[in-house]
Amino acid sequence: MEYGADTAVGAGRPRVFISYAHDDQHHVDKVETLYELLRTQGGLDAKVDLYAGVQPQDWPRWMMRQYADADYVLVVASPAYKIRGDHEEQDGVGLGVSFEATLLGTELYENYRAWFRKVLLVILPGRSEKELPSFLGAVRISRFRVPSLNSAGIEQLVRYMTDQPERVEPPLGPIPVYGTRPSLLAASSPCSPAGDVVTPAAAPADMPSGGLDEAAWRQLGGLLKDVRPESWAGQAYQWSFGAPGGPGQAAAPYGTPEGDLYAWAEDLGERRHAPGAVPKPVAFAHALAAGYAAGESPADQQRASALATWVSRFLDSRELSTLPEAPGIKRGEATLTVRLTEHPQRPDRYYAEIWLRTTDGRQPRRLQPPEDGSSMVVDMDGARDLLQECMRSLAEALTDGKQGPGTKLERIEFAVFDGLLEEAFEQWPLQLPRGTRSLGKLYQVVVRCPDERCEFDLPQLWSRRWQWLTRRNGHAERPTAWVAEEDVESLDERIGEWRRNDHPVCVAVSTTPARSSVYAALDAGMPIIVWQRDSHRSDPDVPPLDALLDLHSVADVAELPDTVAKLRRSTKVPDAARASVVLLWDDPNHSPAADPLSDTNLIA
């Protein structure tokens, strides 16, 4: 089949009818811009009622003729189109859309094959697919998004209507002819010709003793150089010598090398490598991938994915057998979640729970109230005391009654309703044996807002963004959106733009007050939000957010809890500036609690 502009024009210019609703003048202007672009930039014979209205018309007959003559009908989503297309508008209002929707529905019923080719659902900037009538809203019907009202924004529409696909299947090549596998008896017989014997491929001449060529070492260096070994990495190093109890473990050293993880891989490469076996540095990368996969942060998930991909490609390129599943790497990290739910009758009281979550395979455990206890109602001072009590008994909970080094507490989360997002949780005092320190100077402290993730399509948006963050960064789009004072007037448009994409994943708010911008980010399903408290923004000693944090790369966003934690510990930043930054870090992969507070507890 031939494609291209010449072929498209040779078949005649497609005629296009635009069906839309007159929501307001702003929406009508967008539709008219689309119409002009299709004619002037797309070369299409587009039709719209704006120009037909200069002459008296029998509008039902005009609409039927336009629909019949059109090669394509564009249905433009908007709130008014949905109401009128669903026939929910009051009598006498929006008759044109109601009539056109009836035409569309009848054609869909009578000639659905042609309908799917002819009727195109169009989402303009700032609009949503939820603004289509119900009979057009099924997920099986494709949409055409126009991301911008310019020639680039209409490209996909024009490509489809002029038969110029962006991707064309390559032509079929000849079927290759393969030789037959020689008989095993013939291959082992001393009388067999030498040409019948299949020998394994020899390793490349430049292959060092570690079993990796220069390209493989270079790729591995890109993944492991300057990466500091964490406490659990020694388990991956030991596993590289073989399964525990196996013969390879006899050669495993008791200690670990110096330097970064790449230096550890180089150390393994210098050790004995049996021909045909999986090289020890590859086994090490395989075990590291398992260890990073057990972590909770997107940075860990990204590194796990990259290492696993490298290992898979290396094994395929050498035709080596797949490695066995790496043993469960015990990372020994823990997160404490303080959950505060508003009391229905008393605004200064909260239902409180404290949960412990670890990365060693144990199920989340509720520390307060005890598993067999009833709900606990506290004020803010009582919540601080409850956390202090849990911290005193935390060592026993982290070791789980076992001897030896226990799990290390890394993060404290405060899962709260939106009314508590401005509470300075990281400034809560913690009594230590030799003094008092704020939580933010000892641990990562983040807030979460699980109640804002339960309605409409927010759970799906929220999870989809998080998945984008945890994938390897192969995208040009920046993961962080900044909201400054000049952006406040266009927040509704920003929300619409954010909801159409998997990114950004983080919104940085530098407005005063910050509340409306933070709520806009929550409404867009944003899992990460960072802002400055209103109580600190007016302080002349507090620099703006962009001067305190640099959030312009995926790696920085993934490591944001560490970045904010370092800021709170810094002695080079004024106290008010350290106390001004709030980080919402809402990870959908780890629920704040196993079950919500029951209705019985809420009545207690």
C-alpha cells in the first residue's frame, strides 16, 4: 500500500464536519481555531456551523446533509456536549447538539463498522474525555487528543484522515532456510566428518578473566560507579560465589572490598571464572537488582530495573542460562506511619494509629493502639506523646525479639487529612537519653494525604504517575511542575493538562498562600508535592523554594526525601528556612494502614 501526501490528495481532500457545543465564547474560539488549522495547515475541507450561520438555514436539514457528506465527523468533548448529548438538558436548550447526538447514535446502531472509521472523538486542550456523552465514553472507542492548537497539535488527526500513518509495517522478507541439527551419535562418532561436529562459540579474544568484555564493563560502570554500598550489599556480594552451602561459597571471602559498588564488581571479576559459567560480576548485579527491588523508593526501583535489564541482555548475548532467583535480600529498613483521622464531633481531637512497616518481608504491624485494643482518641499533644511512647519501645519491635542487629528506622510518615497538612510534624520534639531533638533532624519526615485518593479517578492517576517515576527515565519531559504566583489564575487549566499525562509526578508550589495550589495538585492525582508553609513565606530570612531545592531531574525527584532531610539538618540554612519546607510523599504501593478505622470506632 502506498502512503504519503501525494497519495492522500490524489484520493481527494477529505471533508470534515465538526460537531461541538457552544459552552462559552472561550470554548467556541478554540473550536474555530481547530477549524482554521484543519483547513489552512491540514489541507482538509472542514465545515462548522459558525460560517453557515451567515445565511438563513433549515438547521436540522443542514446538519443531516453535513453528516451525510462528511468523510469524517469530529465530536469535540465539553461539559455542555455531554449534558446535551445525554439528553439531560432542559427543553429548548442545546437543540443542535441533541439532534447531532441522535444522528450519531442512530448511525452507531445501524452501521457501526463505518461509524468507528468515520466518527472521531476529539479532546481539546483543557478538556477531558469524561466530557463526552455516555454512549461515546466507552473505553473501547479511541480518542484523538489535540495537545496544542497549532500545526503540531493536529498532526495525529490529519495523519489519520489523510491516510498518512506515522508507523508503517515493514515488507515481509524471504523465509530463511536453516540447516538440520546433526545426530548426536554422528557428532560423537570418531568416524564422523569434522564438519558435522557442533562446537560451542569461543569467547571473544579480548574477554578478560572476569567474563565481561569492555562494552559490558562500561555499561556496568554506568550503573554502579559512585554508588555507595548499603549495609545489605554484602549479602549480594556473598551470593555471587554461589548458593549458601555450595562449593563456590568455600571461596567466598569473609569481608567485602573497599570502594563503590563498581569496585566490588571489579573485585569479583578478578576472581576465578569457570568457562561457560555466569560471570561473578553478572551474578552480583543480579543479586543487587533483587536487593534494590525490595526497597521502597523510586530511586531503588529505577536501579533495580536497570540492573535486571543489563543482566538479561548480557545473558542473552552470551547464550547463557538464566540465573536462579536471588535470595531474599534483607535490607533492614523500616517506616513508621502515624495516622490521624479527624473526629466527626470534636475538631480538636483525632483518631490515632501508629503502624510499623519493614522491608524484610514482615507484614505491617500496628503498634498503637495494640492489635486487641479499641480506637484511640487524642489531641495533638496526645499524638506527640503516643509517638514518643512508640519510639521508646521501637527497638524491640524492630528486632522482632531476635538477637543480632535489628532493622533501622529510616522514615516517619504522617498520614493525615488535608486540614493537617500544614502542621509542623518534622519539628515535633523527641526525647533522647541525653537531650531533645526534632524529628526532622533524625529521620526523613513526610506527610501523606490518603483521604484525597479515594474519589473519582484519582487512585488510577495517582498510581500511574508513581509507576512512571519508578520506570527508567527514557522521557524528555520534566517530572516536576512549578507553580508560581503568575500561575494561580490558570490553575484549572494546569489541572486539566496534568490529568491528561502520566507526568509530572511532582508539583513544587511557591505561591502565597500555598493551599489552593496544593489542593490543585491533589485534585490532579499528584503523588509528590513540595511547598513552603504560609507562616514562613512572609519571613525575609526565608529564601524561596527554588533557592532551597533543585528539582529539575528525575533522580532528584526520586531522592527528594533524602534531599529535604539533608536540608532540615543543614547548619548553613536559617532555622526558619529549614522549618518552612513541607514534603508530601504519597506512595500508592504502601498503604498507610491495612484497614481503615471502622465505623464502630468512629462512633466510640
